[in-house]
Amino acid sequence: MNNKSYGRSELIYKENINRIKNSKIIIFGLGGVGSIAAESISRNFIDTLTLVDFDSYDISNLNRQLYSNYENIGRKKTEVFKENIQKHCKETKIYVKDEKVTENSIEDFFEIEYDYAIDAVDDVKAKLAIIKYCKENNIPVISCMGTGNRINPEMITVEDIYKTFNCPLAKKMRKELKKLNINQLDVVFSKERPVETLDKKLGSTSFVPGSAGLLLSSYVINKLALKG
């Protein structure tokens, strides 16, 4: 029996495990998608993990966001996440930034040289700022499109954003990315048409956002392990 924290992963990745262990990853957004991605990434016992989110837990988060419970309502998501991840990641350096991403502040989030960035925020301007900075500075990045109003996690996949469909958020992003002359972007998106909801509001399930988060995590870890 391998008693190392990463022993089970090492059985799969073999000599490539060091590429995972030595990696530095930043995750923007700790909502339904990002919270699951962050937890999954953390259990790969990477060198450095930075978590970015300016929000606090709300009662509406209880159906899908990791660590959302009645005791944590009103607490900062970054604070709760660091507290919990440190319980199983004793060697990983964990940094948190309780700040909103803007075009003017984006550079402040990249004081460390990251191997991968994960965009799991739902604000178009923030997404564009993250992606633009990463593309200009040769930082690998993957972005999540909309997971709201979907009920089928089997329809989630990874694709270039210019090949996406049935996603209103991806449509907006394609338009804005063209203006920035960004011609390629890996994204997680759902091929499922959004369902019609009561009062045309954005609904969510406990399983579709989480499935997207796991796909983000697996894509990034596998890319890092198998690069070169």
C-alpha cells in the first residue's frame, strides 16, 4: 500500500506525477462549477493553488455549491475553501484573493507564474479580462460556459468556443473574443438546449454545474501530466 497522499494518482500517472505535483493553478470563481473544480484540483496535491472569488455564501447556493450550508451563509467563499482544503492538503500552498476581477485589476492576480488558469466566473467582462490576459501572456486557460437551465450532465463536453452551440453565454463570448482577435479558446460547454424556467429566471441543478467542474479539473490535470 502506497502511503503517500498522491499514491493512488501515481499508480495512474507513473513518472508524470511530478508534473502534477509541481504545478501551479489559479481558479477564478467558486460557484457551482468552480467549487467542484477547486476541490478536485486540490486533491491532486499540486504545488500551488490560488482561489479567486469576492462573494459570500447565500441561501440560494445550497443546492449546488461545495461547502455551502447554513453555518457558512454570510461567510466569504475563499475563507471557507482555504479552511477546508488545508485539512487534506498540508503541503499545497494555498492562496486566496477575495477580489472582483476587472480589466484594470487582472494583472494583480498573476503575481505567480501559473501553469494553468481555470475561468469559472459568470460575468462576461471578468471572463474576457481573464482570457485576454492569459492569451497575451501565454498562460494555458480553459473557460466554462453556461451550465444553468440544464438537466443532462451527459451533454457537457470540451470544445473550441467557435464550435459551441445552444449556449447563450458562449454566443456572447464568441462575439467579444472576435473583437479581441482571440481565435481559439478551450471551453467546457453543454450541448443541451436550456430548458424554459419559471418566470424566465436562471435555474440550476445539483449535478450539471458540478459535472462541468469535474470536467475542467480532469482536462487541466491530464494536460499538465501529459504535456511535453
